[in-house]
Amino acid sequence: MCRLVRAKVLLVGPPYFCSTARNSLKQGSRSCSYGPKRRQTEEYLLQPLAKVPKNERGEIERLERLVNKYERGQIQHVDWLDRLAFSAIDKVKEKECERLENSFPSLVVEFCSFEHRVVFQESGANFYAPTPVSLSNELVTVWDPELGRTNPSEHKQLKLARSLTRGIIDKDLKPSSNERKSLQRIIKCPPTRTILPDEKQLVWKFRFSLMSEKKALTKFLRSVDWSDIQEAKQAVELIGRWETIDVADALELLSSDFKSEEVRAYAVSVLERADDEELQCYLLQLVQALRFERSDKSRLAHFLVNRALSNIEIASFLRWYVVVELHDHAYAKRYYSTYDMLEDEMMKMVAREDGDEDGFRLWQSLSRQTELTAQLCSIMKDVRNTRGNAEKKIEKLRQLLSGVHSELTHFDEPIRSPLAPTLLLTGVVPQESSIFKSSLIPLRLTFKTANGGTSKMIFKKGDDLRQDQLVIQMVSLMDRLLKLENMDLHLTPYQVLATGQDEGMVEFIPSSPLAQIISEHRSITSYLQKFHPDEDGPFGITAQCLETFIKSCAGYSVITYIMGVGDRHLDNLLIRDDGCLFHVDFGFILGRDPKPFPPPMKLCKEMVEAMGGTESQYYTRFKSYCCEAYNILRNNSSLILNLFTLMERSSIPDISAEENATLKVQEKFRLDLDDEEAIHFFQGLINDSVSALFPQMVETIHRWAQYWR
């Protein structure tokens, strides 16, 4: 019996039984209503709480019953529709709570939920009773005591087959032709695919013959029964004798799928072989991987801190990545521990050579970055509160930089740029600073540098830049992978750094939005002719400039397709004076798009026309670059998928909203196709997308064409 005191009125209610009328344990959320004591009788209090009659139920009760059915699997799960439905339910609950604010309370009891129905059984009773028959249209409860349990015979056979006493025999086993084909098929599977029991058995059986294949190690470790102490011990011993794996596979071993400290330590030992440039490509994901470690002082944390001590760029980015995660309540303790470790170890450093900064001065130079962002937030607040048009806000910004915040025009000591830590900033140039015409009023700041130059950056407050940061990191990584294959597509991986959950900095790249170019020059060709005229060149443009434009279009077409980038319009496609096209503002990824019927690839008519149309040789060259880049990235799909897997528990909007974010990326790679089939597939995508840009009498194509309007 529950007793609650409110406004000196004793509230009571009848007993609430934990089982239903069918003797099954209640699961999910249940609501108990209560009223003042004077309304209740002794007889009422002795009776279990009955269902509220349908004519007395409110909207909340109706929705709660539907939610319980949804959780029990009686309502089909549709991800995109469920998100909208639960959002609407929350709004209804808020309104209902406001309406019932002065009424008597109801107690919401959260029962444990189980995969199967839990049925009450008395000791000695015949549990194998017949299943009840229902004449209604509701689901019938089936009581199966063996449901979800392992078959003892199969389990015994499996343990005997994997018995360690067979180790001597297994060492000499060689797979047959069919078994080798099966093993190769398993090894080539993407890291996101679950290995079936029969496949695990096959990998375990031929584990000794697979030790020379480094790609097989991750599949072998997924085949190990880690609950078996002896089997786990043998697996750890084999790791040391296995062919050393690549860094891409080591990242897979740092995911949440692998709990063994020995396995994770081995993965870190492989990462230690990576140089600083490569490590920076994965640093964002490695910071996320700290969530999956078993302790705060893990080997991964020590590895990251030690590498940061020898490279100021890694130190600066590591510090900022950790600072952003301090706001995550679930893992704040873990990241505070890493932050303290970085600070303590850096403060112990001594200057190695004359002129070098000691650890204390290095840490101070990084800490001043935080002070700078705090001052910029204060300035932005004052600028936003200024009434008037953009000109008055710009004037206010320059007044603040020259007056109240004049200390920003000349720093007492140089501050390392958060976007490029090797660059020393000496102060802000007020007259070259401005704002962008946007509701958030981002600041465009020009800094003087210690080498006599300038550095321009954009500071944003009120915008979550973590998703943009991830996309640009992937653009930078893919650019590196393409260049390793001698393919330079002239991408523009500008720097983006989130300094908080709603603030950050973006490198400013001098460029013009496509919308402005079309408005002022009427075509991309006319714009490029202005900066790179050549009467003998194609379309009156230098051949090099046109080639740069075509390659950059191809690179971003492939990357935005793989990443599922949405909300593309002529204002977030920019072109530099040298002909490089690039994308900005990645608020929608993984297939999400605020506009209906997005085309498969993000190509606009103006881009195709600048190549001479669909019949030109330059358009053919564009398609060739696209297909070649697509296959290169497909060959590196494991690395990209492993990086996305490490991000799955992050609070980045589109990743946290998508239960299987990595699978969204994987399906774009079409790993079921060989290289030649992939070329035909991608050419088909390009043709379908381009056809949507020009007049067609097909409804679907008409919808795609509306996307760019």
C-alpha cells in the first residue's frame, strides 16, 4: 500500500499486484491512481487495483497502453515513424500534465522488461499446462519453458568439437578447397556482419592454418567463446603468434564488441606503429573508444597522452576532443580522468633544447585557447543584443574589439590557433573582422600571426559543430586514401573544431556560394573565365582550372553519396577562385534530408553545364573520376566502417538518432559487387541523378528535380 502526503491530505490507494490475471509478470511502465483517504473504504483498500473503465480513461492512459504494446512487440517498429510518434506523445503528456497539475497524483511504476514473458509457478505445480485458447483478436500467450535456452546436446557437441585436447590435431589440419573458399568468404565479410555459429566453428577449427593471414585475426577473435576461460587463454596466446594486423583492423578491436583487456592492449600496440599524421586521422574516434575501456587508466588513455606529449597538434586536438565529452554525464568521470592525466604528464615535461617550451608553458598556451573562446562568446552575446541591421552589428563588433575587449588586439603571449596548433596567433584585427548574415550571427575574425601573416576563422555559438567536424574528418581521410593511390581530386578539407556542444570554430576559405555566382555571372563557366581566361582553352577557361573543377566535383559527388549528405542547395556549394568546388554545412547525413525525394547523388544542373553537358568529353571524364574514386574507397571500406562503429555511442545528432548508423554507410559501398559491377552501378546512379536535372516525363524524376528548387 502506498501513502503520499500532499497539502496535508493523506492519499491512499489499494494494493498493486505484480502479476496479471493470467499469472504473468507485469512489464514496462504501469500507472497507479490515488485519491484522498476520505473517499476510500476499507473494502476498497483490500481489493487489487482494477482497470480504469474505458469511458474514464484519458489520452495519457490510451497512449501508455499503446506504448506498452509497442514495447512488447505487438506493434510493428518503424524507425522513422516511431521517432515522430514518440515526439508527439511527449507533447501530449506535457499538455496533460499542465491540465492535471492540481489534481491528485498517480504513481508510475517501472517494471523490469524481459525478452520473454515471465510466468508465475508454484513449487511442485505442473508447469506444462496447455496453452490457453483465445476467441478474441488479441495475441495468445504461449508458455514455452525452453524458449531462448541453449540445446544441451548441441552445446555439448560444440564444446567437444572445440575441446582444447583437439589442439594437437587442429595444428596439422588443412582446409579443403570448399572449406578454403568458405574461409575466404568469411574473412572478406565487412566488420559489421555477424558471424554465424557454423562459421565460427569453421574459423576455430582451422585457426592454426589461418595464422599467416592477418585479415583473419579479427574474425578469429569474434569466433572465440570468451566465457570459456581455457579457450580465451589459448586465443590470447595465438594473438602473439599471428601475422601483425593493419591499423584499420586494430580499430575494430577497440569497438564495444571486444571486452578482453588483452585484445584491446594488442590493438593499442598496433596503433603505436602509426605515425603522427595517420594517428590524427583517427584521433576523434580513439577518444570515443575510451568509452568502451574497462578502466579510467586504460592502456589506450596512456597511449593517447604519451603521443600528445611529443606532438603539440595531437595534444591540442586531444584536449579539445576530451573537453567536449566532459558534458556527457554517463562518461564524464572517464574523460575527466583522461584530461587530468594529460595535464599532469604535460606539466612534468622539461624543455629538451634551448628555446623549447617546457611542459608548464605548453599547457598554459593550450589553456589560453579556452579563455579566448570564452571572450568570443561574450562578444557574440553583445553583438546579438545590438538592435539594427548587419552594418550596425559589424560596427558594434569592431567597437568591442577596439574598446572593451581591446586586449584581444594584442595578446600578452601568443596563443596557439585551435584549428592549427603550430600557428601562433598574436591578436585580432578589428577592421578586418565581420559577421555573417545568419540568425546565429557567426563571427568572421582575422588574426595576426607570429610569422607576420594573417589567419581567418569563423566562430559560431548556438550551433553543434560536432557533426560537421566528423564529416570534414572523413573528407580529409578519404582525400588521404585517394592520394595514396595517386589520385588527387583537389578536395578542400578545411578545419572544423567543436569547442563545446553548441560552439566551435571553422577555418574560413575565400570562396563564393554557387547561388551568388549564378546571380552575378549567370553560369559557373563565366565565373571561371573571369579568373582563368584562355581563348584557346576549353570554354574559354584554362585547361588546368577546368580539370580542377571536374575533379573536385567528382570527389565530393562520391563522398557526399557515401556519407548520405542531405540538404544540398546552391548556398552550401562553394567554388574557390582556382576552380575547386566544395561543400559546407553538414546538418543532415546518413540519408536524412529535410526535403522529400532527394536524388541519389548531389549534382546540380549548373555543375553539369559547366562541364559542357552530358555529351561532352569532360562530363565523360567526370564519370570516370567518380567510378575510380568509388572503387578506391570501397577497397578501404573496412577502415571507414570501423571508424563509424567507434562513433556509434557518441551524441552526434544524426548518429545517435540512427540505431544502425554504420550500416547506412555500409550499404552505400555495395560490397556485394566486384569492381567492374560497382562501376556499372555507380554510372547508373550518375545517369539517374543527372536525368532528374533536365526535363523528363517521369514522376519520380520530376520529384528529384524539385529538390534543387
